[in-house]
Amino acid sequence: MIKTLSSIALAGLIAASISGCNSSVAPEKDADFRCKQEGVLAPKWTCVPMMEGAYAGVGITPKSAAGMGHMRTIATANGRQDLAQQIQTQVKAKVETFTRTTGVGSGETVDAVATSVSKQIAKIDLSGSKGVDTWTAPSGALYMLVTVPEATVNKEVKEKVKTSFKNDEALWQQFQSKNALEGLDKEFPTN
């Protein structure tokens, strides 16, 4: 009983000291959550690239003696690379969710299909992508918002998923056979 009371008292003392430490933290209302680049306010899309109905990425290039045309080309290329990485990540998550919710196989098959689709998605042509906004930082660096319509990407993704499922049909049949044999072993154990 005494041990329990001393444990409770110790826990209370620790909680009080922790909450006492929190009182020195500045209130959240004083925090500035606006987008800043190089210490100055910047367009929100430079921190969180977003555009309704499109996948969006940001390309950044430092100031160059080669001129603005060269900078725009590099920023666009960097933005497309950012788009490709984002799309691949989002598509993999969506494909895994799709395959799980439709009940097409177990974890091994889902992983195989998702990996196959992700590798194909990485090769998606971003020809519909374009720079839609720019901002020049105090250092002269160029920030470019690059987008590609979601509908374009989603259409291509659906085609890749269908192709991937067809290509992985033999793998799926092999997996089902393995599961059937394991189920048979469980129903009719020999040991």
C-alpha cells in the first residue's frame, strides 16, 4: 500500500515538473506559420505546392549567369522531378489501398502488384506538365510551381494497373496454388 502511494506521489511530482517546464513555451498565437523562404514571406505554394485538380511540385534553381531562360528550364526540370516522386508515392499508396479493398489477394500479391505498378508509374510521361507560377527569392533563386492535371495521370495509372494485373496473372495463380496447398495441409495434417 505504501509502495503504491509513493509511486502515485512520484508520478504526480514528475507530471508537475513536466507541466512546469511547459509554461516557459511561448503561446501558439505568437508563432508565425506563414510561408517563408530565405527569411522573407513567400507564396504559400513555395512551401506547400498545391493546385486544385492537379498534382503540383516546386522546382528551384539558384541565380545563374546563363540568364532567366536557363533558370526557367532548370526549375521546370526540377519541378517535374518533384512531381514524378510525389506521383509515384501517391500512386503506390492508392494502388495498395485499391488492391486491399477489392480483395484481390493477400499481402504478398499486393506488394508484388504495387511494386510493379510503381516501377511503371515512375516512367509516366509528364508531357502535360507545365510551369504555372514563379517567384524570385531575394538571392535571385527562381521558384517555379509545376503542375500536371490529375485526370491525365489518373487515366494513365488506371491503364498501368490493369496491365500490371494482367502481367501478374501467372504470379497470382502461383500464389493461389500455394495457398490452396497450405490450406490442404492444414485440413489434412500428416504429422
